[in-house]
Amino acid sequence: MGKITGFLEIEREDRDYAPVAERVKHWREFVLPLSEQELRDQAARCMDCGVPYCHGTGSVEPGTPGCPVNNQIPDWNDLVYRGKWEEAARNLQSTNNFPEVTGRVCPAPCEASCTLNIDNNPVTIKSIECAIADKAIASGWLKPEPPARKTGRKIAVVGAGPAGLACAQQLARAGHDVHVYEKHAKAGGLLRYGIPDFKMEKGIIDLRVRQMEGEGVTFHYNAHVGVSVTTDALLKDHDAVALTGGAEAPRDLPIPGRDLDGIHFAMDFLPQQNRRVSGEPLGAVKEISARDKHVVVIGGGDTGSDCVGTSIRQGAKSVLNFEIMPQPPEHENKALTWPHWPLKLRISSSHEEGAERQFAVLTQKFVGENGRVVRLQCIRVDDRLKPVPGTEFDVAADLVLLAMGFVHPVHEGLLKSLGIALDPRGNAKASTGDYRTSVPNVFAAGDMRRGQSLVVWAIREGRQCANAIDTFLMGSSTLPR
């Protein structure tokens, strides 16, 4: 724990943001870090809780309290409080392959389950985690950890998102020859092509890729398994295969006017801007821009928020964000929810930058002129999501972005070519016990197995899948689950 009386003496203080007028002019991160002394003070607030829900219960069920990767949060809080940063970094990276990522983009279920959150003053766990990870990078502590011996086994990891990268790194450190196949030009998956640079700059992904290359991982880019790389060749050339692609099939809105120009999925829009920032060619795709447009983002989650912030920075005339669910309460009932993740109103940094949000709205029709969308016909819905007669209204729209989530992995190509059995939701069927699919020697983890989820769950599943593959090939494993 930190200081015995720290939580009584020290008020919660968290990172702040650069002013809106300043930050919307660029694509860089804009979080203002705490000083080292402020971080040590905040770490001192960590209590001797007895049962620290913050570092997770080990359950595989979503919505369970705490950290899915079981970060030893009280331990590294105590180390930071005592100024032992390098030891804190070793502890943090023993459970989390990419804390510099989760310290930026994780919604922090650990803070929701913190004992001090009972009165809305949880320890600033996410900020401390990010500070430890960034200090490790700045201090040169982030070095390759190659294995002492090689096993002679060769493994393919398909997909270089957080699940695939975590799986590959763990397997390489166990001594296996790991080959990562990525359909895009660079590694990272949604970390690189979905999350905007203003939330997470991509240099930290490049650092991890270089570390993994130093550990013996081989990356194959522009290698689309099931399309440009045959699954037969993959199975023939490797002792085991891990499928760690994402849940990339988006939820559509099949209403009248859906075929009009100017209506796009979020993941047709966001990757283009990330490629512009990095200087990567857009390729043979239709360019999408929010400049000088009235933008409507349909979907109130993280992807919708990312579309909002990106549209504002591109110079949209206006940004309207619709959510079909009713507006949640500003504060949860702690007696009913703690230490579980609460349903409450969350306002992202992008929402603060000038977007209008409306809840309980159903879009019924896209209306166009000359083949392009010009407005939406909408209606209010009740708590059962049923339309309320007499509440119809129209809004102007030059660009509509559909950010309503993802239903399952893409089935064409990889999954169909391999003949992978699917679960009732359309995901690759595999249990968290051994992560094995219906095809011998083929495993599945991350969003491809569990459906759309958080980065931290992807890291957890990638690590556990690595343990399962190592056990399958070697009879036992020393890799942590």
C-alpha cells in the first residue's frame, strides 16, 4: 500500500487537458501529465483495502470488477510512492505487455472498482500506470527480452492488434519462432488505424514492434491471410496458428436512403485520417472528409466519440452525435453498482470540443438530393426503444458516420477458408480454457473470439492464448495466464 493515512490527507488530483481552442488545431496528444511529486502523492492514497478489487477477480466474464489483466495495482502504487520507478515498471509489465497503451485508452475499470470510489474519489490508477510506462520508455528500460533458448517450434499469429501482439510477444519470450501476419502496412490493428492520434500517438506502437523484433518476432505486412496468403500454406508451415484479428464486421443501419453518397462506416473514416497523419498513402479508396460539412455521428460509444473529435479537427461546420439509448444518470447508485462498472453519463474529451449530443433518437430515413445525403428523418424513442408518435424531427447532414459497434469478425476469407466453427454470435468458437478452435492446431483470441471488447481484454486473451499454445506444443508452460 501507499501511505497509511494518505487517502485521508491527500485529495484526488488527475491529469488535465490542454484548452479546447488549442488542442483542436493539431493531431497530437493533449493530456497534461502530473509532476513526479504529484504522482507520488496520488500513489500514496492507495489503501490497504484487504480485498483490492482494482486488480481484478480473474473472472472471464465482462463487467466483473477490476483489471482484466490483473495488474498488481496496490504493489506498483506503493513502489511509485516510495520512488522505486524501475521496480514499478517491472511489476507493471509482468502482467501487461502494453501499459503505455492502456494508460492512454483504457476506460479504467480499476478506478471504478477502487474502494475510494465509494465516495467518488478513486486513486488515479490510470494516470499512474501511464506515468510508469512512459518513464520506462524515457529511461531506456524498455529493452528486448530474448529467450535463453529456442524450442524449434514455429507459430503464426494472424493479426497484429493488441491480442496478436501480446500473444506473439509472450510466445517469443518462451523461445518459439513467431511470425505475425498483418494485412495492413503496419502493426497495431485498431490501435494504429482506429484510435485517433490525438488520443494515442503511434510512436509507442513502433517502440514495441522494435522490442518484439529484438526478441525474435518476424512481422509480415500486407499479408492478408485467406486472401493474399493461403490458409493451406499457413497450416503447412507452422506448428500452431493463433487467430487474433478483430471483430471488423460493422453494425449497419439498413433504412431507406442507406445507399446515398455521404454515408460511411466509422472504420472507413477514421483510418484515413490516421494514415494522413503518418504519411501513409490512402490507397485506392474514396477520400472522406468532414471539412465544411454538417456531420451526424450515429452511435454514442468510443468509436462515435473518436469520429466526433476527428470531424472537429478536420473543420466540420457542426457535429451532432446521436445515441438510441436513453441518457444515463449523471451519477450511479454506489450501493447497487460498486465495485462493478457503472452505467452513468460519460463525457469524452471529444464531446467537450463542440459536439451536440442527443439521446433516445432513432434515425428512420436518409434523405438525399442528386444522390447525396442532405438530411435525416428522426424520431424520439421511449425507454423500451419504441418510437414516440409526434416526436418526429429532421436534421441537416452532409456526412453521416455510422459508429454503432461491430457484430462479429469478417467471415469471408480467413474463417471460411479454414472452416472455423462459429459461436451463436458469429465469433470464432473457442473457450478461455484452451483457446482451441474446431480446427486442429488453430487457436483464437481477442475480439475474433469474444466479439467487440476493450484493448485490455484483448491483451488478456492474447497472453492466455500464448500460454495455451505453449502448453499445447511443449506439454506445459511457464507463461503467466
